[in-house]
Amino acid sequence: MKSETYFHEDDYNQVEIVPEQNFASAQRQMDSFPPQEEGVMGFSSIVVRDETPINISELKIDAALLNNYLTSHSTQVFDVVKTGYGSYVEIVNNAVAYGFDKLAIVVESTDSIVKNLFLIDYYPPKEKICQPILPVLHDLGTKHSLILVDWNAWNIIRLNDIAAVNNYLEEVFDREE
């Protein structure tokens, strides 16, 4: 039986992992966003951000090699990744997710090359001993010169800086508890 996970469609690429060359562009976009304003019924404005100038697919990261690495370091592998909202659900084609401690890495690929890499919430079964995501994010960032762009928290993290990754994860995990 294939294991599956789900994320709300609004979370698609909201915490994305992209080439480090996108740092300045992401920072400029974040700086130009209007202040966050939350009303009684939710947010009153929507921000549409620009496409990433340099897509991760341009790095030609081999999806099979990344799959082997993530499989050996994760707590759980999800062969089926679904998204949607309310009662509408669809399968994300060519995607696999890897669960760690409270976060999962979703890998979308096209023609055996990584097309998108992003994080979603992950709620591991209580009986699972979770593998930490910190060394994995750091390894990916060091090997491929990647940054993590958290559009929800307006935060950009250089993944080759293990202290910055650790601080970010502590903030994320503290917000959830």
C-alpha cells in the first residue's frame, strides 16, 4: 500500500528551497510587500509574488539521487502527494514527500530533474522516532548552494549556514507548540 500525505493548496511553494542566486530578488520582493493585516474574517489583501528568477530545475539536480538521499535520512516516505482545499483534492503528479520532525520535504520532478522543492507541515505518528531535518537542509544547501524562502514568515535562510537553519527551525517549531 502506498503512503500518502496532503497539504492545503495555499501552502504550495510557500516555504520553498531555491538556488542562492535568488536571495536578493526574494529580499526585494519581501521588502516591497504591504504590512500584514489580519482582519476578523482573515486577510484583507493578497500578494502575488514574482516567479523565481533562477528555478531549481536549472541546477539539474538528479531526482533519483535526491530520492535515495532523502529516503535514507527521513522518517517516512510518501509516494502519493495530494493537495486541494475543502472537499476538493487532487494528486500532485511526479511528487514525493519525505517526513522529518514536524516538516516534510516535497520534491516535484520532471524528466528525472528536480522541478520544485518545498516544505510542508508533517505530523508523524506518535510511535515514530523522527529523523531531524536540520542536517538534511544543511547538506542540501551546502551541496547545491540553496536557500530556504519562507514567504509566510518573510524569512530567507542560507541553508549552508547551520546556525541560521537551526535558529529558523527553532522559531518554526516554537510557533507550532
